[in-house]
Amino acid sequence: MPPAGGRVWLFDLDNTLHDASASAFRDVNRGMTDYIVEHLGIDESGADALRRDYWQRYGATLLGLVRHHGVAGAHFLAQTHRLPGLEQRVYGHAHDFAALARLPGRRYVLTNAPRDYAERVIGALGIGHLFHGVLCIEDMRMFGHWRPKPDRRMFRRLLARLRVPPARAVLVEDTLEHQKAARSLGMRTVWMQRWTRRAGWGVAAATRVARRPAYVDRRIVRLLQLTRG
């Protein structure tokens, strides 16, 4: 049990601490689509559409497959996150990681990714020593059910485990739905936009990142900004 008091920082991993769009997402999405084709027996276009639908509806493709198709979650995660050569593709920014070390309070990684993948990425980035713990999707099971972000029940349980009131917890994320859920519980929210801005999504993306929803407390493009108030 960690000590009570002080601020707690909860950092997403992908597209917050590193550029997952460049290093991992394409292969993970490809793996998920292939898994659906193989295990559900539908064609590739249908599998890709189902993958996207469940991600948008539940926040994780895994949840839709478990709920509606009886897929074994651990098997799905292991098969879709093999990613040979991942470590050679992962990169972040040294000045951002140096800034993390100066943040007051406790720091945790909070990711919907499986533990093996998260540990590989964190190891490749060389930032494990900066965090007091790494919380992965395997840690987000409650009463036998998967409860990844943005599940509010999971957030409440996590805050209780970390012995921190919502007002002293800060979620640093690239995904707005996760921030919306956290803010509804009274947590502080920071929208990391570095790799969203660079994703090449055109005018719609530029408009999207230019607007700050009411449930987002701050927008940043580098972690160094967290040390400036």
C-alpha cells in the first residue's frame, strides 16, 4: 500500500509517453483484424469494421470480443501484441523524460495495453525508474470482468488503492473519452496532443485539437509543460 497524501500522476503509455502511431498501432490493429478473421470466421473488411466498432463503443476492442463472442481475453492480448522488432521502433523524447523526474508526487503508468507490451516499451524507452508502478489492463479486472479505461468503477477502485482523493490525481492522456470519465469523478485532466497533431488527419484533426472540451483542464504538446504550473 503506497503512502497517503501528495499528488498522483497517471500517465497513459501509447501516444502519451511515446509515438505508438509510428511504432506499434499499425501492427496491433493488423493483428486484431487477423485474430477476428481467424477466430470469428468473417472476412477481412468485416473484421476490420468490427474491430473499429468495438473500440469506439467500449474503449477497447477486447471488451466487445469478450462480451459478444466469448473470446478469451488473455489469449487475444497475447496473440495481437507479439510485435517482433518493437523495441527498435520505439522512441520518445529525452527532455520530456527528464521533466517527469522533476514532477512532485507519485507517478504511475496507466495503460489499457497488456503488461508484456507495456514492459517492452518502457524498457526500450529506459524510463522504468521514473515511475512508482505500471498498471496495465490485467490490473483492471473487477469481479471477473475486464474494466479498462474509461470505466469509472475502475478509476474509483484505483484511487482507493493508491489512497489519493480524486482532486489530487492527474490523468495525462491522448484519449478524450478517458479524460471525460476521469473528470466526472473529480480528477484533474491533461490532454497530450504531441502525436495527435502529427498524425496527419487533415483539417478535421486540426479543428479537433484546437478545441479544449470543458472536462480537459490543460492541453500540452510536451511533458515538459507539466513542470510549468
